Amino acid sequence: MTPFEILVYQETKSIAPGRVKTYKEIAVAIGRPLASRAVGNALYNNTDPNVPCHRVVRSGGAIGGFRYGTQKKKTLLKKEGVLVIGSCVLFKK
């Protein structure tokens, strides 16, 4: 595991159930504002079930990728109370 991945996973673990953050928000929070795509790659490669990768979505609300498939990601988000319409989430203010 790289130092970058460790930062990504630590930040992702801080997302409460029922909430989401964007890949960009994670990148900014770890001090790498231009690394949104790298954040996505790190999360896709994660195998630790304690890192809630499903809680990270694209900036426009699109579900984005997920190691176990987008349908599984939608199911997990809905189970936590996130409003998912089609393949997008409705952000809470």
C-alpha cells in the first residue's frame, strides 16, 4: 500500500453512513486537489472491507465505478439511506 492510498483510505473511513463525498473532495482533503482520478483508482483497488469505498461518487452525483459493480454500490448506498435516482445520488446539504 502506498502513502497516497493510506491517505485516501483514512479520509474515506471518515465518511459517515448515509453520506457521500466526491473523488474531488477526497483529493482536496488529502492535499492533492488534482488527483481525483488517482483517488478513484486507489479506491477501486482497495480490498479492505473497513474502507467504505461505496460512499465516494463523482462530482455530478453519478455513482461512478466500484470494484464489486455499480449495482452493488447503489444497493449499499440505498441501504444506508442515500437517495439514489437512476445512477445518481442526491447530495445532502
